[in-house]
Amino acid sequence: MSTASSQGLSGRVALVTGAGRGIGRAIALQLARDGADIAINYSRSAEAAEAVAAEIRAMGRQARTYQAAVERFEDDAAMIEAVVRDFGSLGILVNNAGIASRGLSVTDTDPAEVERVLRVHALAPHYLSKLAIPHLRRQTRGDIIMISSVATLQPAARGAPYSMGKAAMEALALTLAREEQPHGIRTNIVAPGLTVTDMGERLSRARWGVKDIHELDAKSPFGRVSTPQDVANTVAFLVSEAAGYVNGQKINLNAGV
């Protein structure tokens, strides 16, 4: 777990979607440790989002919260406008917000569920990227990070909507990497495996029948299940000067398994 403070992102503004908890929260906090000011998107829990903002302000960074249903273009447009108005710029977009599908077979899945999951994982990143890119282009450097999943490597049964949404997100990322490179924007993908989050806890109970996800530590690579901080550290690297020549790449956080 990284705890070192850095000012490598000083002067940059990052919008992290779904940043009130889990992976999004860890990303927001790590980018703030590295010097960025943070726009925190949330969909439901204003209290959780404001708690993240308070932690960031305690570091001496700026932080504001923005409620938006990322799958709605109108919400996204209003949010991007507000972020740029409040912070004066936008240089990093982290498309992290996500939802799980219900774990049903294709034949048993309601079409409404497919649409709902695809809207969050595929359409929302497209909307937000479209709206953010004009502002990212104005910066010396811009970054777009897509938080995908190792589910796209080997899609599991009973998870078609989720796997489809993440695959579409990755296709968008690779397209943007080509389109926006001439404008100084890097677009990369981070794909976690099982991670210690609310979604990970539910998955571990459903798939392996454990009450606590940490019961899987002993059978996991390096003796532990991945944490949100693992994802945050990878995102922080990709938006840093150390990754200045990295574009159109996907990092699978599955310890090679």
C-alpha cells in the first residue's frame, strides 16, 4: 500500500466517478496525495462523498462533490460544466463508476437489465469522455483512465451484461488512444480482478460461499486478495510523468493468474 506523499500532479484537476466508496474512493485519495485537486462524483450517498472530500481537504488539496447519474448525458454535461467552473480546468478523467449484473444466464436476463448495465459501463464513459475531452485538450497533458475488469479476458457464465459493458468500455479506450494522442491525451485501461469492495464481497459469497472475502487470502496470489489501493496505485502511475509514453494500454491487476 502506497502512503508516500508527492506533488507530481500539482496543478492538475481530476474527476473520479463513483468516488464515494471502494475503488473510486481509493483513486481519489491517492491522486490527491500525489498533488491533484479532486472532483468527486457520486450517485446516491452524499455523506460518503463528502467524507472523501474532507479527507482530501485535510491534505491541503481542493475537493468538491458532484451528484450525477453518469448514464444520463444531461447529468454528465451539467457536472463537467460545474467542475470546470469550480476548479478552472480539468486534466484527468477516471471512468470508474460501475454496477454489477444479477448473475443470470443470457436466457434468464431481463433486457432492461442489459440496457441498465451497458448504460453505466459503456455509454457513461463515452458521454463523459466526449464532454471532458475539449477541456483535456487545453492542458499540456490530459489523461483518461477506464476502470474495466479482468472479466473481459475470460468472460464467466452468468455475467453477460457486465462483461459486455466492460468490453465496450475497452473498445472506447483504445479508440480514444488513437484519436486523442495528437492532442496530448493518454487513454489507458486498468482491469482489476477480485478486489476487496462491496461488489467483491458479494461476488465472493455467491461464487465461493465465504462469509468474509479475506477467507480467500490464503488461496490468492501473494497471499492476499487485491485491494482498492492496488488499483489506485496503478492509476496514479498511469497519470504520472513516469508513464508519459504509455497510451492505449491495459494493465490487468490479477497478479498474472
